Amino acid sequence: MSEHYSCFSHRNCEYYPCHETWSETAGKTAEFNCLFCYCPLYLRESCPGDPSYFMDRTGRKVKDCSKCIYPHQPENYAHIIQCLMPQDEIIHVQVAELYHDIVRYLGQNCRFNEMDEEAAKAQRTEAELIYEKLFQHRSIDILLHPFEADCVEQKGFRFGDHMVKCTVLEKISPEWVQSGYIYALHAPELRLRGEVLSVLQQYYVESIQVAVLDAARDWLQAYLSRKHSIRHPHFVTDSFGPGFYGMEISAMPVLCECLELNRIGMKLGDDGNLKPLKSIVGIHLVTVHEVAPVIRDCSSCIGNPGGCRMCRRGGGR
């Protein structure tokens, strides 16, 4: 017998049971669950039931669930609820799509603009050769885990029994927050076939990996902004994460617990560090008001309230 909240049989309904195949499949004495009178998975292209399809007179493919009894079987309640919950998303992004931002971040991180013209040209050429040989045809996977606005409080993020403190949230009104995402991604790992790189080449490999991470975060922010602004404009914050924007490093295990990192080849090691080495985990918030001018003043940074040269935002901007 199912729990009361997960099954209800409306035996006085004139259509009970509403599927002709019910008695044939389950027997007349079986419990028929009327809780999902209209199947909430009907509009899903892929569902766990057994629908059939036909073409209507306009040539459209129509889903026919008249012979499917899946939502009316009490034991399927939990699975249907699981299907209705927000699902994690994996986005595949070609590194070549990020090229211009990678070049911009690489120049910023390697200080090409501080070199004389001839030296800068030589170093850019060396970095470009590494990019074309090892990164140009690679791709990265971004794991997205959505969460509700109720998880955002004035002092931090609440995920289940865990509170992740984030001081920058003190500057954001909770009423502005529509939803949020925890994300994870890692830079392409190095693939060498017996080749030994020089110290300079190794430096550029790591610099490009860091630039890929920065460019991917910008790409993700723009992607989420487009996704949530189809009908009405919404804004997506800069990335919050362990070690920056007022969130302590100790938050890392809590965020990782919310994600299935193994789906994109990542894990949190016993030493507390992410694997692969060039990996990041963070949070983006979707808001109804622009908050960048409010939070991008370095005063919430736990590393250096005065700003620093290594900040991907340029320190104080």
C-alpha cells in the first residue's frame, strides 16, 4: 500500500479507471492512482512511460498516452516527482568559441602590454603556437545545478542543513534574486605523446588553461543571461565561489556535495583540492536588477579589500 500523500483513488469518478487497459494490465483489484489525473510529463519529449505517436491532419507528431498507465501505478510516484525536479545540465563548449576572450585574458595574465613591442610579439607568437597545437580543437564541459531563490539569505547560501557564508550578499536584497546556479568546470588537460615541453612552454600551457577558465565563466554568465531574458530582461551576477567575493575556502565541500562532479571528470580530493588541478566551482545568481556596480568594489573580497593585480576583474574595477 502506498503512502497517503503519494496515492489517491477517486473511485466515484465517472471515468474511473480512465484507461481501458488498466484491468488487463494490473487486474481489477489493483490500486489505481488518480493523483496524476493529467500526466505532468506529457509535454516531455522523453518520459519513463509507454506513449505512442500519430500524425494529425496538419502533419504534426502527437503524443498519445491513452494506453500508458505509468503515472497511475502508485510505485511510480517517487520517480515522477524526481523527473519534475530541476535537472542538472551539462553544456559542451568548444574552446575555439572562447578564442577572443582567451587571448584577452592571456595578455592580461602574462603582462604582454608591459613588454616592449618586439618581446611582446615574440611571446604572443609562442603562446599562439601552444594554443593551436594543444587547445584549439578541444572542448570543455560545464556542469550546471539550479537552485531556488529561497536558498539565498542575507548572510549566505543555505543548501539543506549547510550554511555557506558569503559577505557580499549583504549588499544584495534577497527580493532581487530570482534563482541561482552552482557550476563546475575544468580546463582541458594536457595531452602529450612523449613530447617534453620547455619551461616557457609549460608556463604558457598553464596560462592558457587559466585563461580558458576565465573566458568560460564569462561565456556562462552571458549564456545564463540570454536563457533568463527571453521574455523579460534579467541579470546574472559575477561568479561567487570559495575564496572570492566574500566566500571562504571552507565552502568548497558543501558546493561539491551539491554536484555530481564525476559527470565531467572532476572530484574533490582528500586534500581539499579539486581535481584536475585547473578546476573551478562557483555560483551565479539570476536577479531582476543589475548588481555588478554594487558588488564589484573589492570591499567584499576576503583576499585583499584594496584590490590586487591578479584579480580577473583588474583590481578594484
